[in-house]
Amino acid sequence: MPAAGGTSLRTRLRAWADDLREDAWIVAFVPVALTAMLAALGRSSFAELARTFAFNATIMVLVQLLASGLFNLLLAPMLSGRSRALRWVARAGAVAVAVVVAAELSVRLYAALGWVADVAASRTQVLRIAVVVSVTLFVTAAALERIHDRRRALERREEELRREALHAQLSALQARTNPHFLFNALNTVASLIEDDPALAEQAVERLAGLFRYSLDGSRTLEVPLRDELAAVRDYVEVERLRFGERLRVEFAVDPATESLLVPPLVLQPLVENAVGHGVAASRAGATVRIVAARVDGALELRVEDDAARPAAPRTSRPGSGTALADLRERLRLAYGAAAGLEAGPGVSGGFSARLRLPVAPARAEGQA
């Protein structure tokens, strides 16, 4: 028997309906069992057995309706936050009241049908039967609730452990991604220090933003897309100092998508791949295009480049494919089948990576 979970009428009615649904099998089982026991004794005719079954079923239905309704609609809201023992005392009181009322209603109903001759004598007998039946109902329901409580506690604990394990796996993959791009960015700064200290200083300033984002991203599993795009712009500016006009970048971002939540460092590895395997490998450089839009109810992110690729497959380069594999694993752990990453040759040459993520709006500040 679930307890009422709120004070609104709708909540109380839902709790009452849940109560009736969970205990329906007890209401059906008890009349059948009592009638079967009486039939096994062989002392009653079929008509008497039918009347006994109807009588017991009527009492059971009335007791359950009245006891559950009295508790969930009236008593439970007043006992919200109180101890379990007090709630069970209140439930027992509701059952006691329901037994008395159900017995009286049953006697009067079957007296009107002509099945009861002596109302006073029958009232006492029916009340005894109702008490036995109701105690059986109450004890069985209490035992079942304890079993359900233990099962729910185990399920909650399993869910907590699963989430903790998921968070640990995602953090490990994210931690492996962060040093990857930071190491490459530091190499860019190192290559500029001797040739152009001023540009190296600019690169360091950009790197400060990347470090900050990297550290903040290690503490959360989702960030607004606008933050991810800001980190990508910082990264692009660092690499532009290295490649100059060979690196051309275009952003095509639907403003409505910037507040949507994405995993941190979900775009940056794709942009880094495009720069490292496209721009760096092409004497003429390449244009990297970054697209964000809502498509068919999902958030679609694309990173494309138009660099001419060498004959050898892209995945043959040392270290290539790691970022894509890690990103796919992160998406699988975080979203399951709701997210995906497709990567391969672009339609008009170059390389294209397309991410599909479930739409999740950013939370307001201070919201858990």
C-alpha cells in the first residue's frame, strides 16, 4: 500500500488508485480462499457457497475502498513527514473504521435481498468475519510493502552505483582528451616563442582560456553549447597563429542552439582533427566549417574541412582515430543510443564529422 505523496487532490486520488490496484489481488483471493475452505468441508450447498462468496467479496471490496480512501484522501496528507510507525497506526485505525462500516452496509444490503433473517445476530457474525478478513488483508499488505520497500531501496542503490560508475568512466575519458589538445596547443606556443614572442604571448592568453575551460569541464558532464564554441574559438586562434592564412574557419551556428547542453570538449577534438589532419597536411591549407543546428528534434553538430587528403587513409596517421573513438565512447556512456557520431570523407571532398545529441536546454543559474 503506497503512501500518499502530496496534499493536492489529484495526488491523493492517484495514491488511492495505486493502493486499490496493488491490493486488488488480495481482495479477489480472500473470498475465493474462504469459499474454497467452506466447500472442502462439504457441509454447504452450492447456493450457500455462492452467497458466502458474494458476502465475503462485498465485505472485502468495501473494506478496501473505505480503508484506502480514508487513509489516502484524509489521513496521509496530515501525516506527511511523520514516522512510519505513526502512519501504520493511522492505517490500522482506517481499517478498523472501514471494517465496522463495511459489515453494517453488507448486513443491510443482504437483508434487503432476503439473505439475512436476523439482522442483529448476523451483524455480530459478519463483524467477526470482517475482522478476520481485514486483519489478513492488513498483515499481508504490510508484509508486501516491506518487501517492496526493500526492493525499491536496492534499485535506488543500484542506480546510484551505476551513475557513479558512469561518471567515473566519463571523467576518465574526458581527462584523457584534455591533455591531448593541451599538449598540442603548448607545442604551438613553443614553436612561436623564438620566431615571434608577441604572437607567443597572444597564444598564451588564448591558452589561459583553454586551461580554464578544461579545468571547469572536468567537474561537469554538460555545458551550454556557447561555452564549447568559445573554447573552440580560442583553440582556433591559437592554431591560426601557427598556420596563418592556411587555416580558414567558418561558423554557421543557429543562435537558438547556443543554450543547449552538450558534453564539454565535444567539438574541440573534431576541430583539432580537422586542423591536424587537414590543414597541417595540405600546403594550401583548408577551410574548417563548424555547424550547429536543430535537425529532426535533435542537436546536430558538424565539423567539415575541404583539405585534399593524401592517398593513405586518414586513420593511418599516428594517433589518429583516438579522439573519435574516445568521443564515441563518451557519447555511448552519457546518452546510449540517443546520440551518435558519424565521420568520413565529405560529399565534396575533405572530411566530415557529424554529431547528433538529444536536445537538453541549459539550466537557469542556481538550478540543481
